[in-house]
Amino acid sequence: MNLVSIQAPAAVVMIRPHRFLPNPQTAADNAFQRTSGGAANDTSSVSAAARDEVTAAAQTLADAGVRVHVFDDHGERDTPDSVFPNNWFSTHPGGHVALFPMYSANRRRERRADVIEMLKAEYRVQDVIDYSGLEYDDVFLEGTGAMVLDHVARIAYTARSRRADPVALERFCTNFNFEPICFDTADADGRPIYHTNVMMSVATEFAMVGLDFIAGSRRREEIAQRLAETGRTVIALDASQIANFAGNTLELSGKEGRVLALSRRAYDCLTPVQRATIERSARLLPLDVPTIELAGGSVRCMLAGIHLARRSTARDASEIESVERQREAVSHA
């Protein structure tokens, strides 16, 4: 198993929310979003559970050798979905950072200067390309939620939706040298999938995809063929597995090789054959995030991968608590 992969970043940004709740502004087109009965309906209980899930997930990732930069969100700006930072920014080899236009008004407030300043301080950042001004024209492209990026073959797989505007996609792909591959999707009720990354994940040697959600048999075959042509073993996920977030995974580089971060719920719904296929290339690393999944996203949405070169003076981020304390101090400065 190779230890280094362009596709699998060795570091991530995570946001630890203190006022997490399923976002009412995103419920209309996010069929994965849920509420829960009983005590989970209590706001403070939900928020505390989500906060604890991020803390535990960050520690599990760090134990696997992934550098984790945790930022606290105390909720002063009404950002219930802040736990999903991969939607508002992405990073790219060569020192490039992109900021994205967000569909929901309260999600636009998730963009944080301290995150970008940390990237500039600890990694080599050449430029920051800001697409957020497209929001004024109702043009949206929600980062690596809307796009599943193949950093090796330079392909941006994108399910068409109100959160993935073709104008913004074309602009991003031109600036960052990706080939856009777009397709229509529909769930059992005929609704389009709101984010590509809940139905598709591209790792170094395999891809997990809900092919049955792609409209048109020819287009399904084309997508599967393109994945195979780029060297991926295609792992087809059924509707039940997609509903349990098996498509919402992220391959990362750890201290002993690549790992596939996914939720416990996603892990449990994989078949033995699927697990064996994955483990030929990456160790499965399940994380318990049932409360966060109420908001309609899972582990991949929680992780903003850092595809940037580290500065030689960057400190070791293995001690998560020290990173968190410094980040919290910056955010309140």
C-alpha cells in the first residue's frame, strides 16, 4: 500500500459546533436531513452531542496520523451547519485555495478569515480565488459537496442541482484545470441529489458510487467507465447504502498508510466484499456521528481536506488540544 497519494490529503480542517442543529434553510432540497424524537429534540442535548462527536472524531483521526486543525464555532453568527466546512472552501496542490458561493443565507456566514489565515501560516498558499460574489446573482457551487474531485485525473464529477450552477462550475474548472463531468440524478421520489458527495466518493484506487441514482442508463455506464479508465475499482452502492451515507466518505493519508474515514452507520451497511475491496487500498476508519447525520451530511462533509504543502516551520499538529486552544484564541481576538 502506498503511503502518499495526491488524492488522499494528510491534513484536514474540522469545525466543532456549539449550537449545532439541522438547518431549516436547507431542509427543502436535502432529503437526507432528519429530525429525531425524544430527548434529541432538546436543542442543548443535540448541540452537546454534536460537539462531542466532533471532538471524538478528531481524536480518532489524529490517532491514525492525520493532522487535524479544529476550530470552535460558538454560534454567535447563527451557523447551524458550520460542522460541514468542505462546502465553503477547498484547497489544491500548488498553493491554491477556493472560496465558494453558498445557496442558503445562513451558510454564507460560515466563511471564516481565521481558517484561511491558518492555512497561509502553516501551509504554502499562493492565491485565494473567491467565488462568493456569485451569490448576488443566485449562482451557487457548494465546494466539494457539489463536486467530487479527482485530483489525479483532474475531473470534477458534479450532480446537477441548485447548489451546483453550471456557470460557477465552468469558472472553477477553468481556473483550477479540472474537466467537468456533469450528470442528472434522481432519488426514489424523483428528487435530485442535493450534493454529489452523498452519492459518490473517489479514492486513490477505488470509487464508491450510487450508480442507480444517475439518470439514464447510458450516462450511468459512461460514469462507471470513466472511473474505471482512471484506475478505480468501482464499488456500486445501492439506495439503502446511499441513505446510510456510505457514499459520503473521504480517503486520507495517515502515519501507516491510507485510511477511509466514514461514519459508523456507513461502515455497518457495507457488505463484506465491499469492505475487502476497500481494505486492499485503505484501512476503514469508522467514526460515530449519528447526531451530525441528522443535518443531512456525514463524515466527508465534516472534513475539509488540505491539499497544500506544509511550511518547513509549521508546528506538529498531532496535539489537537493545543491547536484548538490557539484557534479559539484567534477566533475571539
